[in-house]
Amino acid sequence: MPNPLDTAARATPDRIARKLRGLSDRAIAWAFVAPTIFLLLAINIFPLIWTIRLSFTNFAANKPNAEVKWVGLRNYERILTDPDIWQTMQATAHFLVWTIVLQVLIGFTLAWLINRKFRGNDLLTTLIVLPMMLSPAVVGNFWTFLYQPQIGLINYAVEFFTGIPASSFSMLGSVTLAPWAIVIVDTWMWTPFVMLICLAGLRSIPDYIYEAAEVDRASPWRQFWTMTVPMVLPFLMLAVLFRGIENFKMFDLVVQLTGGGPGDTTLLSSIELKREAFEKWRTGYSSAYAIILFVTVFGLASIYVKALNKVKER
Amino acid sequence: MTAFISGLLSFRRGPWEMLATILIALGVVMLMQPFALWAFTWSFVVTLTGTVMFIITSHFPE
């Protein structure tokens, strides 16, 4: 016997039925997702495709009416045979490697110490996290004063501990010291970020695991290497991923501190890219440069995410 | 080593992803090393090959 509801539904004219039913689930889902997809296409995908296209031309953004010529791979060829660009890549590598190494070591140590229960723990955590909350422009200015040869505290501290006269050296003006000066400032500013992520990892380890290890008479050293480090590793790797991507495109802090000098010793790739794009107005050339940096970061992030997933699966 | 090569020949994800990963890492090292300009010149081609290979091979069966 047919269901009376089905019979009634079938008998309803299509025009009325559509009004009663409203939108299908699929249509509602698309209505929710469409604005995001549109924004993603407009803000990320379209500029990327446009930049790839520009990288094969001699387009200059300050001459919009000039004839745009297709130059093929010439922009890429010029960048990848330029010793000055090679030098900026080395400066970027120095900054990237040392900031990550120092931030991971100090951040993890601080997290490990803060994780112990003691009086004033919360206050200390807040104080340590403060540098991360400051604007890079403020931090840049602040450290420029600290590094000042005549009035800077850093130079006086060096004089106090080593006896080297404070006014005899300039951290930001020396070819050998300037690359380390920017590493110190970035480490001071962003170690708390790594510490917070490691702290979240340390606090996610249940106490009963350590209790079981103590019952089995595992030494604190063994507990640290076989339990603490492997369980915090995914968090640590996330922190390295975030800091790596962020420092690869570091701009504001270094511009405030050294402006890329002395000479080109602290000229990071992002600063050079900005100069090419908005000071020399070589838009096609700088687009090719941006694509090279993008492919590098994208490739690194891909293998890193794969490694992170493997660690999480363990 | 034989397993790695037979994995490559049978289009399994693991060995191909490993090869792509090695290419990307090699490309980045070539880009940032301070020793040879020719390595810097060829770094982008190596990184790009590795990255495209990684995107394709991540869709291969396990």
C-alpha cells in the first residue's frame, strides 16, 4: 500500500514543491563555502598566478603605460647568476639557522624550567612572554639604543665583563658583529613563542607516565630522552616550522636595526626583494625573485609537514 | 637499495616521496651554500623539480 505522504508529495506541482523544500543540503553547503573560496582565489591564487606571469616579462609598476615585453627565463637567469643575490641568500641562511637553533635550545630549556611547580611561576611566565607582544618597530628602536656604542647598555656590559672599551666597537656597525646582533634581537623577541609551544607540549604529558617510569627505576636522564623529548617533539617541530617560515621573510626588525648594512652583511632576501620591487621598480625581475623564494619555502614546508605527520603517527 | 629502486619502478609513494624530499633539501642547500656559484645557479631547478615531484607523488598509492 503506497504511503499517503509520498502520494501527496508527488501530487504537489513542481513550482510549489520547490518553494516548500527550499535549498538542498548541497546548495546550502556551497553557499557557506563559496565566499571563502572566492576570497582565497582573489587574495592568494590570483596574485600568485599573476606574479608567475609577470616574472616572465620586463614589466615595471611605475611605468604602467610602457610596452611590456616577454623576456622568457631571462629574469630567473639574471637572479641565479648574480653574486649579490647569492650573498643575500647566505645572509638569510645565517640568520635563519642561528635564530632557530638558539630559539629552540633556549625556548625548550625555559619551558622545562617553568614547567616545574614553584612560587611566582605564573608571574615569571608573563614576564618572559612580554617581548613577543611588542611591535617589531618598537623592539628595533629599543635595541638600536641598547647597541649604541656611547650610551648603549650592551657595550657597557661587554666592557664590564671583558674589559674591552665600550666605545671601541659597534654591534650594528661592524661587518662581523652585525649579523650576530640581529640574531640576538630576534632570539630575544621570539624565544618566548617557542617556549610557550614547548610548555603546551610538556603540560600535555600525563603524570602517570613518569610515575610508571619511576616504578621501573628509570633515571631522570633516561626519562628525559625516552619520554619527554619524543612527546614534545611534534610541538617543537611546529614551533620550528612557524619560526622558519616567519624568519625566511623577516623584514621589519632588521630594517629598523641595520637597514641591511653595514655593506650588505645583513641584507636579507626579503629586504633585497623590497628594494628591487619598490625602489628600483623592476617588477618583472622582483616577481621572479619572489617566485624563487616561494618555491623554496613551499618545498621546505612540504617536507616538514610530512616529517611532522610521521612523528605524530609514532 | 633494491627495495628502493623496485619501489620507484612500481610507482609506490614512499620511495618517490623520499627522492622528492632529497631533491628539495639538496636544492635549498645549493641555494644557501657559500662555496660555489654554479650550485646557486642550479638550485632553483633542483628545488622546483623536487617540489613538483612531491606534489605529484603524494597522490601515488602507498
